Amino acid sequence: MNKVLKISILSFLVACLVAVRAYAPQLFYDPLIAFFKASHAAQNFPEIEIPWLVLNVGIRFWLNTFISLAILWVLFQKKDIVRFSLILYCIVYIFLLIVFLFLVKAPEKELYMLLFYVRRFLIHPILLLLLIPAFYFQRNVK
């Protein structure tokens, strides 16, 4: 793949990640957005439709994952990297979703920040920011 095409595709994929982030409040059910924007320490925990929230968080996670895997493919063009990343994303999703469900079902003020960060890890492509340098480092070490 030539450099111009690679940069164009990467720019488009990063724009897709930005669009998911920008339009998330309109596209996805997430009452925790308003809760965490306000002074959540002084507020009561909002009423949440847990199945609807889990579905929307899951859709957003997998949408970001698909775009992230495409970015990894364009950058490295190796099936092993994409396969490993997909397995890692699945493991992280299962683990974080269990923790997220526990925190949402039994909200305690002392755990609000943990809920905030677990939710953030689920709805933002943070794992991509960790994987890109790791794979570049691995490639340069070999």
C-alpha cells in the first residue's frame, strides 16, 4: 500500500473514531454522561435501564473496536496482529463489562470514579492507544 493511500485511509478511520465520539450523545443511550458532567458527588445516581445501557455501551465498544482493528491492519498489515488484538479486545470487553455491571447495579459514592473509568475504557478507543506503540516496539525489536 503506498503512503498516500495509507495516510488517506488512516485519516478516514480516525475521523470515524472522532465521529463516534462526537455523535455519541445523540446515537447512544447513556444517562451517565450527564451524571459525570455534573457534580456527581452531590447528585443521586440516575435511574438507568441496565439492559438498554449495556446494549448501547456494547455497540459503541464494538464499533470502536472494528475501526481500531482496521487502523491496526492499515498500519501493520499482519493478520497475527489483528487476530491477537481481536482476542485481547474480547477479553477486555468481557472483564470490563462484568465490572461495569457490578458498579451500575450497586452504585456507591466511593466507587463512582471507578465506574467513570471503567465506562470510559469501554466507550473510548483507549486500547488502540496502547496497542499501536506496543506493536511498533515489537516490530522494531525484531
